[in-house]
Amino acid sequence: MEALLLAGGKGERLGATVPKPLVQVAGRPLAAYAVERLAAAGVARVLVACAAGHEDAFEQALGGLGTEVVAVGEPEPLGRGGGLRLAAESREEEGPVYALNGDEVLDLDLAALLAAHEERGPAATLVVAQLRSPFGIVELGAGDAVERFREAPVLPHWVNAGFYVLGEEALARLPEKGDHEHTTFPELAAEGRLLAYRHEGMWLTVNTPKDLRAAEEALATGVAR
């Protein structure tokens, strides 16, 4: 099986001069943890969608982790959907692929995800997770009486965790330029061809220095491995 890794994000908000997936977290590039998890799940080849000129940096930083890493440079910014489509053109196998953002950290069971996708047979399966409130909440009762306080609870809504399984139909419908979450996924959802896989484990998106510190702690202690 092959995987598509989106790695076009910049590391400027983290104070880095390298692409965000190559920012060091607990002594290793952020994306290395995802590549290692893919390799452990039997992925033989990871295609990295990156900006042109960064191909060597990604192949050197992510090589030697148990799977072949091939960086596919975008000649111009294509958006996430366009980046996935371009990278997918370099596949050597047919069938479903894992696709993921290079700045996410999940303790996801990839075998279980793939099994759920193959059992249900959608065009694509989207991993969803629940957010934890950044604030404590106040629960109110009758007459606005304060009943109790809850510290940073898990919110009831599900959000896109940036990890998918894409079948041939979904790959063929990716945009040449633009974001698949604004085009392909809404279209598939309207047709009943997009299903969700609930992930209740750890999920971190690294966008800010605070996120980076949280990822450092999780990865250094082995929580996310």
C-alpha cells in the first residue's frame, strides 16, 4: 500500500525556516512520526507533496524509517487537493491509499481504519476526532443557578482530523488546483460516498508554539507513538 503525505505548509508561525513537517519535535522531524507509523502498518511507499525545491530535504529527513519516501514537488501552489492529486500521479499501485496532513500527530490504528474502509466500501473514509474545550465550562440549571464547573471537557462535535483513506473514485475526483475539503469531500458527502471513522485517541495539530510544546511532551513521553 502507498500513502500521500501533504507537506506544503510553512513553519513561519513556529519560528522555523524549514517546512512545518520538518520542524524538530522531540529531536526528530514532525512528519517522521507519521512516516514511521505508516511503515509499521505495512505502507511500502510514501509520496510527499511538497513545494518545488524541497524534495531533497524531505527525502533525506524522512528516509530510512522503514518505507520508501518519494517527494513530489509542486511547480506552483496547488492547494491541498491539487497537491494530493499531483502526488497520486506517481503511484505505482492501484487501490486505496492513506492520505494525511504532515503536521498532525495521531495515535491512530491504521489497520483498523483500513479494515473499516474496505468493509463499508465508500469512495473515501475521513478520520474524525473530538476537540477538547480550551476553557473550563460552567453548567447552569433552572433560573441560571450555577450547578457545577467542568475543566476543559471534550466537546460533543466531531472535526476532520486530517487523515483519510482514498479509493480510486475519490482520487479521480480530486481537484487539479484547490482544496479537496471544499470540493471533492462535500460532493461525495452529498452522494453518500464519504464515511467517517471515529478516532477517540490522541490528536494534535501543530500550528502554534503552544501546539509544538504539547506535541513535544506527547512524543517525548511516548504517548503518541
